[in-house]
Amino acid sequence: MSSLLDLPPYGQRNEKQFLAEINGLTRHHYAGCPEYRNIFPKLRDAENVRDIPFIHAGVFKDLALKTYSNEIVHQRTLTSSATSSGISSRIALDSLSSLLQSRSVVSILSNFIGASKRPLLVLDSALALRQRGQVSAALAAALSLQPLASRVAFLLKESHNIASMNWELLAEVIPDEDEVIIYGFTSILWLAWSEADFPPAIVHALRNRRIRFVHSGGWKKLEQIKVDEEKFKTALLKTAGPGSTVTDYYGLVEQVGIVYPLCEYGFRHVPVWADVLVRDPYTLEALESKTGLLQLLNVLAHGAPYHSVLTEDMGITIPGACPCGREGKKFRLEGRLPKAEIRGCANV
């Protein structure tokens, strides 16, 4: 296991240690994944993080990559929502990586919403848990918050159908708690909170409780109806009590366990067990302080070679300290590569 996970998520990383761990993971996948070995037949240790080989995120739609070793026990498969192509990315989940990824998400999100245990209310249906052998990206994102939950309740009787909101369940949970976490896919959370006809008793209960709204993905749908971040936050917070917050995080199924919440100054911060590089879309040369394709790296991926992934998301790394006080690298998302597929799990 990576000793980097024993550190606070945001600080000055030991670059030598990170490079050693990411090189070790690359060798591990080279030895245990035949497809990875075919892609990089003459692999050797990188002398710099920017030289670590990467796989394009689209490869995970075409190949079911798995790395085999004595310590790896593969479990279920994580699938993206395949918004427009109809083809999902498939990420093989294993017990070791899942343990590390759970620790990662808890450490990162605790830094933004606190570490105390509160009820977690999920805008999805419990029926989604019954799928055998696979789990959707949206459900995985919700369940990643489970270590911060004193209980988990699913608010929809039917997935993606806000008309199936279980008001009785919400009325049962809210009055007994000072604070709750509410997670939803961005577009679902917007529809549920901006268009729902809240019963008066629920409105009163919400306005007297601290709500930690957490959401991810789905911004493209809201852009089409002219909903920006400020309008989104205003709609949610007007139903909540003092001290309530809205946390938007960016993440990919191809980088499960690593999330990048948006800080109050509009930046996303990189934990010490991950890295974000920016590459020129045409030459793939590494860029500094210029907009390009994001390459995401992490030291948590043991069961499949998703430790270094080139995305279709555009971004820019921002030098200097952040006013929010979080140390380490930070970046800003700039949208999607023109004509890139709209992907439901991570579009911005």
C-alpha cells in the first residue's frame, strides 16, 4: 500500500517517492496485463513523471483491461454512463485498489465537508444495488461517501426519476439530524431541488438543518438550459439552513478513487497520491501554464492499468499558492476537447 495515503491530502509531495511508486505500478501492470504489455512492448522506468506512459480513456471502452498477480482479487466492474456513444468504459475493480480508493475519497472529501458521520441521502434508487457483477459510475460516486455516513438512504424509488422522490423517507430522516449529506449526479440534483414540489413540512425541516450537498458530473445538460454554477448553488442553498455548502467534484471512472472538489476560489487541488499533467492536443508535449488535455495519474490502481490516463478534458495548471490554503498543485477545468464525446460521468 502507498505510504502517501498516510499523509494529509494537500501538501508538498515527495516527488521522488511518487515517481518511484508510479514506476513500480507501471512495472506491475507490464508484468500482469498482457494487453498493456502489447501497447508498451519496450517499457522502462521513467526518469520524470511526465515520461510515464499513458493510456487514452477511450481504450477502456474497447478493452476489458485486467492485471493479474497473487495479491489481486478482482471483484465487480465499474461502468461509465455512456451518455452518447452507448459504449461504457469498463474498469475492473479489485479488493486492494478498492481499499486504497475508499481511503483516498474519504481523506479528500473530509477536507471539504468534514469527517463526522452524518446520514447520507442519495438521489438514486436502492434497486441499483442489485445489479450483479457491475456498478455504475453514479452509484459508485455515491457509495464512496459511505465511510462518512451514519446511515445511507436512497431517496428515489426509480433511478433518474425525480417524480419518484420518497418524501416520507426524507421527512423521517431530516428532523432528527443537525446535518446531513445529500449526494446526486449534478443534473439529477438540480432537477430534484429546483423543480420539485416540496411538502411544507420538508421545506421547514431543510431550512433548519445544515446540508452538505455533494455532486459530480452532468454539467453539459445544465449548460443547455442556461444553468451555471452560481445559479445551481443558489437554488440548493435557499432550501438549506445556515452553514450549508455545495461541493462540486470532478472525477473519471478511469481514475476511480481520485476526486477533485472545487475550492471556494474556483480551483481543483491535486492530492499527494495523484498528479495532473497538461498535454498539447496535437503534439502531446507536456505544457506548463497553458491549456491542453489533462493526463491524470494515481498510485492506487493495482487491478488494472488506469494509473495513468489521458482524458478528453481540457484544463490548465495554475502556479502559486491558493487563497484557500491548500498546498500542492492546482488546476482549472476548461471544458471538453472540441467534438469529443459527451461523457456522463465526468463532463464539465
